[in-house]
Amino acid sequence: MAPWAAGLLSLALLSGGLAVAWPRPPAEGSPDVTFARDMSAHHAQAVDLSVTMFKRAADPAVKLLAQDILLTQQAQIGQMGGWLMAWGRPLAGREAPMAGMDPAHMGLASAKDMRDMETLPVRTAQTRYLVLMRRHHQGGVTMANSALAQVERPEVRAFAERVVAAQTSEIQAIDALLTKLMGQSQPEVDGMHHE
């Protein structure tokens, strides 16, 4: 057998082996595709809130948290978009992201909450941001835990596990910041309570 023919045979066998070893891309409507789109939309709101707070925050710890969330979650949106492209799936499906989910249960802020973040006094806005982000993270953890019961792709499963761990840890950091801010004498935050 000619060397080039042996090379082609080896390449064909390798390609066949990879096709068997690598699972086929997830289908449209699969839990993996749905999770990538839904979590991207969920992350996008956290990024928007955090961009606003990064610009406005006076407290260095709140500003640092906002910066961390916006950078981390924007990068993760890119990662999930990369999966969709690699799987040959559009970034957006026929249904709106998170269709059928209760926005409040998923920790999504209302349109009014989003507007208020731009106009509330800075100290009040900082506390409100932490309350909103705490709920948002709780919703993200719920979504990721739900995905862990359904997704098949190992990279998606590993990602969901990281979301649960990271956002659970950040909820603890948010609680500490809320305790600090609410313990200070600030008339603007009177009556605001985190859950």
C-alpha cells in the first residue's frame, strides 16, 4: 500500500473514531440548547445591573462585586454563545428566552427596578443592587440545578455546576455586604430588607 493511501486510511479511521467518541450536537429544543439560551438571557440582566452599579457605586466593595459579576457573566455569555455556534444552533430560538418561567421566581428584576438603579440616591441604589443581585443569583442557582437534572453535554453539566458553586458563594458575599451597609446609619436605606 502506498504511503499516501495508508495515511488516508488512518485519517478515515481516526475520523470515524472521533465521530463515535464525540456526541452529536444537541438538537434544537434540547435541554442543553435551551439552558445555553436561557442562562445567557439571565446573565445579560445581571451584566446590565452591574454595569450601572459599577458606574455609580461609592462603596469600593460594591463596585468590585459589580465589576466581577459583569466581567464573569459577560464572558460566560460568550462561552454559551460559542457552544450554540459550534452546535450549529442560532443564538436565539423561536421562543423568547426563559419562556414559561416565572420571572420573579428566576430572580429577574422588573423594568422599574432596572430604571430605578439609574436614579435612586447612590447609597440606596447600592443596597437595592445587592438585594436584586441576591435574588438574581438565587434564580441562577435554581436554573443551573434544574439543568443538572436534564443536560447531557459534559461541558454544559460542568458549567452548571460552576454556576451553582460560584453564585452560592457570591450570595454569601452579598449577605456580608448587606449586613455592613444596613448596619451603617443611612436614612436612604431605612425600611429596606434583604431576603
